[in-house]
Amino acid sequence: MGWLRDETGLGKNAANHVPLTPLSHLRRATTVFPNHMAVVYGVHRKTYAEYYERFNDQPDLANSKGWWKKTKVKSQFSPRAAIAYPISEKGVIHFAYGYFFKTPDFSMLFDETDYKLSETGSNFGIFGNPDLKPETTVSYELGLKQEVALNTRLEVKAYYRDARDYVSSGIPIDLGDGKAYYTYVNKDYSNSRGVIATVYRRFSDLLGGQLDYTYQIAEGANSDPTEEFGAVLAGNEPTRSIIPLDWDQTHNLNGSIFGNFFGLILAILVGGFFGFILAALVVTFRVDQIIAGVAINIFVLGITSFLTSHLLKSNPELNDAPVFKSINLPVLSDIPVLGPVLFKQNIFVYFSIFIVIISTYYLFKTAYGLRARAVGEYPKAAETLGISVLKTRFHHVIMGGMIAGFGGAWFTLGSVGRFDEGMTGGRGFIGLAAMIFGSWHPVGALIAALIFGFADSLQQKLAILRTPIPSEFLAMAPYLVTIIVVAGIVGNARPPQAIGQAYVKEN
């Protein structure tokens, strides 16, 4: 504000109390001499009235109250309905309707949050728009499921999806002098319609397959919210017609083979892959094994959560794995008490016992096992005998990862037949306790695992019988046993002397 030092005879009124800002001067000049030239830059000439009109049509960059505005609270109603009607003993027809919405990506809401325009350049953007509305989709689906032969099922599904308020880059906001900036706006739409025909065939309990044919037409204004902005930068006109979108697939044929056997092989390979990563971090780069192990665990939890939310939830048919059936061993399964426990089990139990036998023989009866134990106890002495410490450690960490992958596959393929987040429930750490309890011996680890398994099974059975013991105490039973064992019983167990110690080869 500008004030005279002597205010005698002057009242503080609108006539002499004028804020001294560029906007106030522009507004005052517009009312006093609107036709006078305000801006002269080359061929660009604007009067005060023209410049004020142009400026007033845009966000008030000079007044923070006009520019930094609050976003509006948004709400969305999303009704859905579905109905199924059996047309025969082995067939059903179904219809579904849904009104879905999708919140725009974070970058579309808050990209370029400083909202600052550079002094150079001609096109700026794309600025985020916090007031973007959710993208909405109206979906209709009509389908038929019919068993056409033994272990063979046919599914035919027709769908129609109309998506509105698709996010796109808006029209340029002209600032004059050949400069313009862009923001994200809700203006585009897309339409997808098509038919999917699928044939499922189960060849056995371990193997199945499916064949999918899709006919789809996907049309819209653009496939990418930045397409129009990119067209302007390239000197092209934005798309103003309906075109096929990037995910349009007029004809598409896919085939797949699935089964619990393939799932088991994949689990072993994935376990070996992460064992490779752990070996690379710990053996090659000498990262602390606890830090590396925790980091890998957190990463795996995150990636499985991502795949579950983006793949399995949208395709529930992929989360329906066949469970390995129990195999009764003749004669042995008829032994009282021990027979049903040990010899009426699935492949996971039998192979676990086999792994214990093979690993015990390998570690204590073969030259390679002797080398592995020597590397674990005295790596320098092993190196002097010509044993590659790094290579030995690398190979055995990978093998350990493969065995861990086999054990993890039990939860899906050996128990419930589906995958859920957190289904292991911390049992991997119980595995560490079993190893310590078993004094780093395969047979001892097996005995410890049976004890922990008994505690876990006991708490489940007591919960089913509705005992007066609080469920929280029942749930902590196996972990309580773990704490007691690790802290008390095996306090004097001696681990391999070089466990967890990085090895640097001496020249």
C-alpha cells in the first residue's frame, strides 16, 4: 500500500487507497484508457483492454487466492448386479452389469506441482489437475458355461464396455507471445465390445489346458493421455476422430497348459532365482546376509501383493490350482498310528523325507558334501586345498532357494488350492528355528519341524473343538514353542564357524 506521511484531510477510502500490484494497475489502466497500447513485442500488439480480457480469462497467476484453490470433494456411486440361471444339469447362463470407476493416476493429478512456467519455450506442460474426475465404465456381460464332454468345459462370453471421462491433455491455454500451457482434463471416451470363447480340458489331476479365442473392437479418441500434447509438439493436429485403440485385438488366439505339476516346477525355479540373487548379494558383493535376506523378503512381499491385486483379482480363474492328492503306500499305510501320518500323504511329504535322506547322505557320505562342510567351517583351509569357496557357497545357496521354493509351493498346491497374501503366516522363520533346533543337521531339522508342526496342528484342533483357551493364545502356540526352543533348549547349539561371514579370497 502507498500512503502519504501527512494524511490530514485524507480519508482512507477507495479513492486514495489503492493496492500497488501489477493486477491493480492493469485493472485501473483498463478503466481509464482502455484503448492505449499496453504490450508491443514485434508484431504482437495489445491494448490494455485486450490484455486485461486475455489475462482475466486465465487463472489469476498474480493473486494466490485465485490460483491456489482448494479441490472439490468427490464421490462416486458404483452399483453392480449379476444373475445366473441353470439351463441344464451341466450348463448355466449368466448376466452381469457393473458401473465401475477408476481414480486417475497420481501423476495426472499432481504432475509439475510447482506450476511454474519457464521464460523460454513456447509449449509448457503437461500440468496436473487435482480436480480430475474418476474415469467411469459401464459394463454389460452375457455368458454361457457348458460341460460338453467329460472333463471338458466350454465358455462363451459377450461383453460391452463404455468408458467415459477418459483423461486426456486439454486444449492449449494461450498466454500470448506464442506461449501456451496444457493441463489434464476429462474429455475422451472409449468403447470396447467383443466375444471370448474358451475351451477348458483337464487331462488328469496333474495336467490341464485351455484355448482362448477373442474377437474385440476397441475404439476411442486416443490411447494415451499425452497423445494430443505430443501431436502439438510435433506440429500435427490432434486426433478428432474415432480410431482403434492400442489394446484393440480384432482376432486373438491363445493357448496354455496348466497343472499343479507345472506350478511345482515353477515354484522351484522361482526359489532358485531368488537364491541366485541372495548368493550374488552375499557371496559376490559381500552384503550382510541378514540385511540381504530381509530386503529380498520385503521385495517378494511387495511383488506378490502387486501381482495378486492386478492379476489374480481380475482373473480369479487363474487362482484355482488343483491340489496334489494323497497317495497311499501299500502295506505301510496300514501301520497303526504311524501309517496314516507318514504314508497317506501327498507328494510334498514324501519328497520332503526324500530330501532329508539325500541331503544327509550328500553332506556326510560324499566328497562334495565334505567340501561344503569344510567351506562352512574353515573356508581358508578349504581354499588352500583347492576348493573354490565362492563357487561352493554360490551353488549351495541356489540349491537352498530351490528347496525353499518347493516347501512354499505346499501352501497352494498341497493344501488349499489357491494363493492368498500372507498365507505362510511367518512359518519361514519357524523353519530357521527348526534348523537351529536340529543343530544344523537334516535329520534334526526334520524332527524339529515335526514338533513345530504338532504345535501348529494342535492349536488348530483346539480352536475347532472350541476350548475355553482364548484364540489369541492358541494362534501364538507354535511361535511360543519357537521362542522357548531357540532361547532355552538349543542355547548351546554350535553353528558352523564361518556362517554369515563374508569371504575374501587371498592372492
